[in-house]
Amino acid sequence: MYRYDKYDQAIVDARVEEFRDQARRRLAGQLTDDQFKPLRLKNGLYLQLHAYMLRVAIPYGTLDSRQMRMLGHIARKYDRGYGHFTTRQNLQYNWIKLEEAGDILADLASVEMHAIQTSGESIRNLSSDQYAGAAADEVCDPRPWAELIRQATTFHPEFSYLPRKFKIAVTAADEDRAAIRLHDIGLKLVKNDAGKLGFEVYIGGGMGRTPFVAPLIRPFLPADDLFSYIEAALRVWNRNGRRDNIHKQRIKILVHELGQEEFTRQVEAEWQHILANGSNVPREEFDRIAAFFEPPPFETGLTDEIDRTDPDFALWVDQNVKAHKAPGYAIVNISLKPVGGIPGDATAGQIELIADLGEKYSFDELRVTHAQNIVLPHVRKADLYTLWQILDENGLATANLDLISDIIACPGLDYCSLANARSIPVAQKIATRFADLGRQRELGELKLKISGCINACGHHHAGHIGILGVDKKGTENYQLLLGGSGAEDASLGKITGPGFSEDGVVDAVERVTDKYLAVREEGERFLDTYRRVGFEPFKEAIYG
């Protein structure tokens, strides 16, 4: 994984001291809240309903044990003993005191971490496939390109004063585990017929108030030209993007209004102008970055056999363990979704335990996933049973990856000042209703996602079943959506009709799953059945 050099460290250390001064002046009354707001947002600090919230960047979801331990330390010392892992592969602390925020940033800087550009009108934390560098189905590890983009765009003038926030995702596998088509820019590493490495470039996706699936803007972009092409796209957006209406300031609106063909034409023209002036990242700089992502020293001659004598262990392996590209190794998913728990939350003790497990069993490497879980990417199959026993003893062996209880949910109205409704209690009630693991496995892959407002931090548009919390005349109300997907078959969910109360939406989800079981054909996932039979049978089952 990438390690800071002296320039990286100098940047984050200087930023800490700059923020300390800003916070001191705010606490002394020398800055108004309006003056302080843009400064704190550039350092990941939000003012929520009850306290400040700090969002920590975990670039492309990769971190090591010392960094994970620091996250646990901060949770214990400065928060209320837990942290919340997010859909952007970040971590949030919900109970931060402003007078301690500078100390937290200094602690993060001591382990090569920061909160820069995790909020505000900037390029947010670069995200990627949580299995990158380990996946059996990838073309190559996409993280060197993600790191290149992160470095090249941090504090870059073209990317520092954008009309709105901007999100980029990079992947290298046909199975899209990074939801690239629901990003402002989505990048997929591919090889052309000549075996040359390049990118499929998707621009103009996103969720929120006006959701769009990004169109393919360029089917093949040579890998060495990546940064200049991103710069061209951002220039077109900066030049033409709406700044007079917050609801129309995203690049997806520009792509929609110009149309795919005209937007592409303008980007290609701008790109040629940039190339004529030699504005590409030097290949030697990419090579320097890529050297940090060499595969770990995998052992050879390991067995691929797994003793499945213990039925609980066998079930966990079937659900939470995925194929690795190296013989004798596996990818382990640690679910942060116990029945009745808060999706994505982990205690300081659990965070520190996971850090220890990553150091001992996964070459000191861990990942945060879009689904608010944790991955140990490089585990010997011979160690799986011992690892599972430790996880099981600590409440971290829930075997529900991609099942209905593996719910994505934003913090909602329990914390967020933008939310209209609570997300957490709905997630807990649904998980409890479907607590029986046999029932969950009978339903199969079913991705349920909940947002507490139209901003869609819970990705409800992309849920096979999505739930959106709204305010209906002062009462929390929940709309149900069906048919969304953030994968390679990306689609947006459709609202079924009138909303429900908190308990009513749980009943409605159950009616949807009952209908699915009644009409599915052999081998069909929920999403397959929905697309085959259409919307109406499910609507009738919900409303009668």
C-alpha cells in the first residue's frame, strides 16, 4: 500500500496546524460560524444535530493495522467508543468536540491519515473495488491509478473550487463492486484487442435528488492519458456547470442537458488542447506510485482445501469468503451487520481486534467496503477456521454478506441535520424481521439500502429494494423503491407508490420478498425476477 513521503507528511502536518489556528479563532469568537464553515468542511468537519462529525479519508478503502488501531484509539478517546464506516469507504465520528478536533487530526497525521477533501466542493475520497489487488477476476490492481488521481487532484487549482462535490471510482473487474456508473466519473481498467491497458470512461452518474446512470463517454482511453482526460472533463464542467442552483450543480446535470454526444465532443476537444501543452502525469511518477502496490509475498504450494466439518464455519465460508487470485488464499469479508446492530458501526475494541487480525492473517492490510463492512484481502485458507473462531467470539462472524440483513444505511435523523427520517431503526427492524439465516439464504442475494433523505447517502436508488425516508407533514414516512442496482447491470429503483410508517415499510418489504419467492424461477436472484415479471406484480402485492 502507498506510504507517505516527506512531501505528503509536510502537507498533512501543515494542514493540522492551519486547522488548529482556525478552530482556536472560532472558539475565541474571532470567526463567525459562516466564516468557519468553509474552513472546517475542507477538513472533513461537519456540524450535525448534536455535535460535530469528523469524516476521515481512507483512500480507495485501503489501510494497515497501525492506521486501523489509530481509528480505534480516536473512537475511544475522543468519541463515544465507536466509529461508523461509510459507503464512501471512509470512517465517521459522530460526537466530536471542536476544541479536540485539531488533536484528532494530529493523531491521524502521525499514521499517514487525514480528513482533507472528505467534504466541501472538492474531489472526495477516491473509491475502488474493495477486493483490488486480490480479486481473481481483475485485469490488474486499479489502486495505483486511484492513488495517482488522489495525489494529482489534491489542492489542484482546477479541482479546488468546483461547482459541487465530485466523486470518482476506479475498478478493474467485469463484476462492478465499486458502483462506477453511479459516480461523477467511473473508470474501468480494460485491455484492448492489442493487449494494451486502458480505461472505459463513464461520466455523469450519481444519486441524490436527480439520479442518473452514467453513460459511456469513451470506450478506450490509453492508461497513460488518464489524468489529462479527467482534467479535460473537469474543465468542461467548470466552464459550463450551473453555479446558480445547488440542485443543478453536479456534472450529471450538465451531461444530461448537453447530451452525451455534445458533452463528449467538448471533452475530446479540451483533451486535445491539454495534450498539445504536455499536461500529463509523467510515467515515472506513476511507476513510483505503482511500486507501493506490488503483491505481498504469497506462499507457494499451499492447499486449496478447506475443512468444512463445522457447519457454522462452512456456512460462513460459503457466504463471506470470496475467491483470491493466489492459490491457497481467500478474501474474507467481516460483516458489521449483526442482527439488531447499526449498519457500519464498530466499537473501538472491534476496530482494534480487526487491526490485529489484519496484521496477523492478511499481510497487515485491511479494506473498508462500500457496503460498510471490512475485508481482510489476503488470508491463507489454512487460517480461515482459526480466524472465524476469533471473529465468532467477538460478534464479527455474521454470515450475511449480500443477504437482506447486510443493509446499507446512512446515519439518518439520529445524527444528520439534513435528514428527514431515521434510517437506523428501520434497518434494525428489517434485520430482526429476517433474522433467521436460513430464510435469508433462501432469498439469496438481495441488496437493501436505506437513506434518511433525498441526498441518498444510503444509496437507496441502487438497492434491489430501496427505502427513502421523507417528511410527510411533520411525520417520518418511508417510500419503497424496487429494481435498483449499483453493479455492472446498473439501474435506478422505481418508487412503488405511497409511503409507509416505520413499521409499515418493514411489512411492505416482507410482502415484496413473499411475492418474489412465489414467482421466481430456478436460479433467479430477486433482481432477475423483478426484471422478468416487471413492476406491477410487486406493486399489487404491496398495496393489494
